[in-house]
Amino acid sequence: MTGYTTLGGVGTANLIEKKSEFIGNASPVTTEAAALEFIAKIKSQYSDAKHNVYAYSLRDNNTARFTDDGEPHGTAGLPVLDVLRKAGIVDAVIVVTRYFGGVLLGTGGLVRAYSKAASMAVEQAQIKLIECLAKVSITLSYPDFAKCEPMLADYPCRLIDKQFGTGVTATLLMRGDDAIKLREALREATAARAAFNDLGTEYNTI
């Protein structure tokens, strides 16, 4: 896997459909325990609502769960889960709360309303791509580092650590192709004096 898509943050959205109010809440999570904790929080917040429908999808063991929470089978939880699946979103949970407005929506109406409320919550949370990035460290003398540091701007990366000792050691996250290019550029710029170490990979953003 080269990366995955998740939510950038928490999102909330409201939808009125034939006098029923649908409140969508979406959040990134990385474990089933975190998903259940978020669900419990939303249920507590809207404890007077008859329906708190939820769905979540996790990378861990390809876990996916949903519930209709009293709505007709297949009209609520699965449509919410499908919002995640169709967008390729994982490590995320959505809870859609419904306050019944006295007008029946019918099977198709429920599917559309739950899907739309879930989609609106995802839109508010925003989608974020998490990449599988190369983690590398470069060690340079102080003069070489002063000369080479501006080069980093040519290679999109995230500086996660910088240590000062007999020289400067910088730890970076960057795309694999860029790591290869940076290694060659540093070797050429320092007459092979730069020490470049591969520290594996890490899921993150640049």
C-alpha cells in the first residue's frame, strides 16, 4: 500500500428533509475503541434522538461496522458506510442522528437523506491523503549543511528532527523518488561527504 485516504478533522453538518432533521458527525479514528468512543459521545450529545445511525471503516484488519439503529434494514447504516467506501476513506467514523419530523420518508428517502447527511459531514471534515513516505537522515558538516540546506526546498519534505553535534543531522520524511534524487544531489554537492541513511517508511503527510 502506497498510502490511504482518511478525514482531515472532525466535521458536522445539518440536513432538513421533510421536517426530519439529520445531523452528521464525522471524525478520523485509528482504532475500533476510538470509533466506539466517538459514537458514544455523539449518542450522549443527542440522547433525546430516536436514531443515532453510525458506520466506521478501519485499516486495521479491514474492519467495517454499521448499524441502522431502529431504521428499516438497509436504509441507514449501510448507506452511511457506502459514503466512506465510495470515497475510499478509511480510519474514519460517521454518526448520523435523526430527529423525526412526523413525515415518513420511505425507504428511498431514508437512504438519500442518510447518505447526504454523511456526505455533508465528510465534506466539512475534509479528505486527507496519507502517503507512505521514506524516512531518511542526512548528516553534514556545518559548512556543507549551510550550503546544502537551501536545496531541500527543491524536494518536498517534512523536517521532523535536527540534531547539532560534530555536524548537523536532519531527519526528513519525503517521497521515495525525491529521497533518491536528494541523495544524489547531496553526494554531488559535497563530493560524497554527506552521510545519507535510510530509516524505513512512515505513513504521514508532507
